Amino acid sequence: MLLSEDTNGNPINDSDDETITADQNPSIILVKSALPTIYSTLGEEVEYTFVVTNTGNVTLSNVEVNDPLFGLTFGPITLAPNSSQTYTHTYTVTQTALDTGSVYNVASVTSEDTNGNPVTDSDDETITANQNPSVELVKSALPTTYSTLGEEVEYTFVVTNTGNVTLSNVEVNDPLFGLTFGPITLAPNSSQTYTHTYTVTQMALDTGSVYNVANVTSEDTNGNPINDSDDETITANQNPSVELVKSALPTTYSTLGEEVEYTFVVTNTGNVTLTNIEVNDPLFGLTFGPITLAPNSSQTYTHTYTVTQMALDTGSVYNVASVTSEDTNGNPINDSDDETITTNQNPSVELVKAALPTTYSTLGEEVEYTFVVTNTGNVTLSNVEVNDPLFGLTFGPIPWLPTAAKPMNDHANRILC
């Protein structure tokens, strides 16, 4: 507006208008970042930062930042050109984030310029998991030693997810027992326990131990195989033992040619199988076997012995039988037993003296005397002598078997009276 006065002091005025226009450039930028960008632990914290900046030349209103993954909304606020606003969010790592291997999310900012027009931007961020899939199998047994057929041993199989990602199709296998447990799914740091009752077999006792390997198979979230195995050995308290019992019936004898029945019973009194079992009686020249005997089993042998004169004369028959065998380790396992049968000895002798003729009438006539000595007992007699003091006769000494009669006429047995 122009103001002036003429020479008379009257106002002399005038005006004119002009319009200049702005070159408006509304613009906004959202920058999203995370620290750290790699995670490996359930519950680990990641700090997200959202920086929204008015990069235009006009003021922006109703500025809001949204992150639908986290369910976040910041604002609304008003931002002058070249000004910024920073927001933060602490994210706690979930098992899903570890299993999937990454967290990807997109945040967006919305606003309005001075003309009510929308001004927007977005930014994404990906953080990645340091996946460490791992599984562990621990196999144990109780008790760890055994000694009895049919004894029960409790096996325990504990499978643990020792990694940081979920494992699927987890199966535990023990081919020796024909066991398969599963499949199951295991979260990190979780375990599953299985048990199996094993009944001790004779083979387990004979071999001295039971060794077996169990294994676990599984898959991580990427389908990769994650496996482990564990072995366990339980050992036998082996107690190899054999017993021989020898008996006779009857246990006394009195007659030449009498029969005595001997019985030999060999028993595996240990807990392992015995092989090459032989029973020997050197007096009778006997050998029975070889055979194999399982624990608690027996084998009986018999032998008929015919009484000899020597057995009657000595008064008894003593003999030792022995058994030899081998355990499952080839060690000798032996035993012996003796038996004595005794004689009912009945020593007896008889002398019969006779003369022919029994009458005489003439000087110089001969009379034949006969002396018959008989062993009427059941044992041999020695130093047998016949004496007749009238005639000054002595016959013998000679040995005399039982029931033997011997006329004593081999010497001077004819006398003149």
C-alpha cells in the first residue's frame, strides 16, 4: 500500500497485490533396525528401533508407526520438516523364531501433509537364528551285574533335546531288544524317558555280558537328520561249578560174585553251561561222556560191579570218581567223590580127618589117614598148617581160598602103626 499527501495535505493513496506459491514436497522415511541381528537362545532380547523422519518441507500430522507382527502402534504425532521421532521395542525370542530360523517383519508409517494428503513409508527387518540342533541319548541299566537265570534288569533310555530348535520324528531304537519308542516331538531342553525290563537268559550268563547300542533319530526344523547313540554293558557274575555224587547199593557185601550197583550223578551246580563233561573212575576203568550240561541239570550213570575175592579179602572197595568239564571261558571245572563199600568178612576153616580101614589086626598093616582141610569162610586164609602130634606130622603152610578143600595127602600121609 502506498500512502502520500498532495501539497494541500490531502491523502493520495494506491495499492496492488501479488501471490507467491510454495513448492511443497511432503515426504517421510521410516528406518527400522534391530540389535542384535542374530539370536540363538529362547528368551533372548532383541532391541528394535523405529526412526521416523519428516524428510519433506511441510509439516506432517497424524504421524503413526505400525508393526503388525509385534502389534505395535506409535503416535499419532506431528513432525516438522527435518525432525525425527525414535521408538524402541524389546522383542523376546520365541521358540517359533528359533525353529523357523528368522524373524521377518515390515513396519509402516502413515501421516498427512497440510493438504490432508497421505504421506507414507515402510521398512522391513530380518533377524536370523543361529540354529544348533542337537539330541542326546543316555542309556543306563540297573543292576549292572547279574548272576541268575530269569533275573530282571531295568533299562532306562533318556532322550533329551540339547539343541535350541524343536526336533520332530524322535525315535529311540535298540535292535538287541527289538525296541522302538516314538516317534515324538521334543522342544529344546525337554526330555522323554523310556524303560524296558530285560530278563536274563542263559546265553547272557554264558557269554558273560550283555552289550547293546541304542540310537535316537530325529529331524530338525529344516528336515536334517539329528542323531545320537549310547551303549551299555552289563556283566555276569559267573559262578561255574560242578558236583559229582557217587553212591553204591548195597554198601556191604559178603559173597564172591555178588553184584553192587554204583551210581554216578553229575550236576551243574553253577550258573553257566558246562561242556566236555566226563566222569572217570580209574578203578573200574570207566569213562562217561563227554556231554554238555546246563545249570541245575544232571546226568546219571550206573555201573554194576561184581565182587571179587580180592574185594572180600581186603575188606573193602574204595575208589574215587572224578568229573572234568570246561566253563564258557574254557576254564577247567572239576569235582570228585569217593565211595567205600565194606565186606562182611566171615573167616572159617574146617578139618576132617579120616582113616581107612578103621580097624586093623596085623602088625605092619597099613592104615591110610586122610586130612581134609576146608576154608569154609569167605576170605582167603594164609599160613594154613595141619598138625598131628601123634604122628609128628605138619602139613603146610599153604594159602587157602574160601570153599576150597585140600586133602593133605601130598606129603607123608601114609603111616605105619
